[in-house]
Amino acid sequence: MANVERKVRIGFVGVGHMGQCAHLRHYATLPDCEVVAIAEIRPSLAQRVAARYGVPRVYSSPEEMLAHEELDGIVASQPFTRHGVVLTGLYRFGVPLFSEKPLAGSIEVGERLLQALAAGGSWHMVGYHKRSDPATMYARREIERLKQTGELGALRYVRITMPPGDWIAGGFTDVISDEPVAGLEHDPPAGDMDPETYQLYLSFVNYYIHQVNLMRYLLGEPYQVAYAARSGVMLAVESASGVTGIIEMAPYSTTLDWQESALVAFEHGYVKLDLPAPLACNRPGRVEILADAHGEQKLVVPFLPPVAAMRQQAINFVRAIRGEAEPPCQAAEALEDLRVARDYLRIWRGV
């Protein structure tokens, strides 16, 4: 736990497009946090990003940064197919770590990461930013309350829909770009898949692992894949208590907006969730609650603070470092998402 009398000291490992626009721009402006260092193998990019965001020191490697800095947390925005290469070494320093989703590019690498994490003695928050959207946080609290009170009857059904659309929503407008880095080491491919199957797996976990994770969060319990449509447009799940869930994948697409939604249905009402584009700024999702009980029907749409999910995610990581809250999703649960994805592919393609 960080010293609550001073600001939380954060070091960044990588400041590419997502590192800057999904993460650094938020951490650099949080009042109880300071970004004290950047580790980036592109020296020109590191210097320009540090100058823009007021980061005092830059290093050419994470090891150099950690040898010279006393950090309370690390934000490692790296391609997920390099997590085994990069994160394993960072775990050794015992500092709380944040990375983007998914945990890894295969179950095998994910399992090795958990072993290394346990040896390092700290924790790893995985960036499922949809859990940090103020709308999702509100919806989750309301779903759990309704399950406890039973006032709308039993939870029966969860449906999540995410058609492809403009996920950037202008979020890269002010990005500082540099040449891509060639020849970086990546993790080995999954041992139980041929190259074609593995590419399908990587595509699925890159895009739809958010919904795999959100399904568990809204259900409030584990689940198993029960069915996969041959078209690839839908998968069905059954939760530990028998609740049916559906994830709709690309039933249609849009070009100018983002239309992600979730429906959590009880016997006598529902909680609906509409989420904005991942990189939208100053904009939470929307929650709608319908209650039809005791001869009365009521619709509630709460006002939510103008905080984007990525910013709230940064707030949640800092709060977890301070010991004020649990991380929304840790590495062990993120490994379950990789297993769900593998089961889906096995049922969908028989491989």
C-alpha cells in the first residue's frame, strides 16, 4: 500500500498510441498521482511525450527505470502478445502493475505470468475499462442489490451486443507519433493451435475479450460457453446458477458512432447499459432501470458524473495502490477469460 500522505508515484513502460491517449493523459492530471518516469525504447518519442505531460525523467528500459525510481505503481501499455516477455521481468520488483487486456495471447503464457506474479509478491490489474465506466459501476451495484432484495424476481438473462464501430472517437487526435519498432520479441504461439486457429484466437481475444469479461461482471458469477453459432455472430453461455447469457458479435456495423449495449433482465424488470466508444473523453455510459412490481411500473435513468471509463480506470488503479479499494479485475480472473475464449473457439470451429 502506498503512503497516503503523498502522491502515488507512477512509472510508464511504453508510451505509444494507447499508452499516451488511453492512459498517460489521465494519470498526468489526477490530483493524487504523479507520473515520475517513462521507460520507452524510442528516445525521441520518450522525450517529446515527457515534455508534453511534464514527466521529469525518461529511461531506455524498464529495468533502468526501476533501478533509479521508487515507484508505487507501473502502467505497462504493451502489445498483449509481448506480455510474457515484458511483464514477467516487471513482476520481480514487487510493484503493483497495470496492463491492457487481455492478460496474454495464450493460456500457457497467462499461467506462466500468474506463477511469476505470485513469486514477485504483488498484484496485477488488467485493463478491462468497461468495468470502470461510471455507468457499469452503477449498474453492477444495482444488479447486486436487486439480486439481494428479490424485488424484481430472479435474474434470468444477460445479453451483450457490440457491433464494430468507431472505437477511437477522436481519441488519437493529439497523439505524438514515432516510427514503429521492428524486431521486438513476442511470446510463443499457443501450443494447442495451428497457425490459422491461433490467428482466429488472437483476433477474438483482442476485440471481444471485453465482452467475455463484462458478462462475468454483470452476472456476478462464473459461466461456461454452451453454444456458438456457426456464423460467428453469437455465443451463448450458462452461469454457475443457471442464468442464460448471450454475446452478440458484429450483428451489424457502424462507421460514425459506437453502439455497445447490455441488457440484464429480471423477471419483472431490467437494467440496461449503453457504453460509449472506448476512447471517448469526459463521457460515461448510460443506465436505464425498469421496475414493474406491485402494480406499478417505473423507469429510472440516473445522472452520472462526466468521467470517461479510461479516466475512472486510472482513478481505480490509484485507489487500489492506496489500499482504498480492490482492483476491478486482477490477473487470475483475466486468465479465466482466456479459457472462455479457447472454449468458444473449440465449440465454434471444433479446433
